[in-house]
Amino acid sequence: MKRQRIEIMAQILAFCTHETRKTRIMYKNNLNHAQLKDYLALLTSRHLLERNSDTYVTTEKGQRFLEAFAQLRDVLEDHASRSLVEICRGYEVRTVFETFPMSEIGARRNNNDFEKH
């Protein structure tokens, strides 16, 4: 599943809790140079990330962003879990949910991993 822009921003901020060079940010977040340049410009312009000569570090505002992002993700995952229960009523599941991320469940449903009773 393709990562969303906000997820990439959160990953960069989480990775930069200590001063980090651009190259490490790029490789650890699987971005090309053009993408990295855009994300760093966005995050620094919003004061979520701070540039110190040749390194970047997450600001206090960036830490608050990460906390809010984590809370939102928890709420959405909780909602997705309840939705999954609704989807699965009346179906026999041949897989173990805990072994698959929520993002794969929808795709697996379309691949006949569920049988109607």
C-alpha cells in the first residue's frame, strides 16, 4: 500500500529526534533526493523540523505533531477494527487476522480469503 504524505512526514519527524544528516533521512525513509528536498522544505517551513548547518532535528512543535498523529492513527485503527468485524459477520475467516496488517485485510477479502456461510 502506498504511504500517505502525512505518514511520510511523521516518519521523518520520528527519525529526526536526534540531529540527523539528509542522506540518512533519505535512505531510512526510502525517498529520492527530490522527494526529500520537498519534505524537508515543508517540515522546516512549518517549524516542525529545524536545520542546524548540515543536520535536521525535530522541534517541540514537531513532537506535538507526532503525538497528535499517533492519537489519530490509534482512533482510525480502532475504527478500522470495528469496521472489519462488521465486514466479517456471516463469513468464515480462513486466515489469522493478527498475522496481517489492517491494510492487507481489505485486499485479502477480495482474494477469496473469506467464505460465505
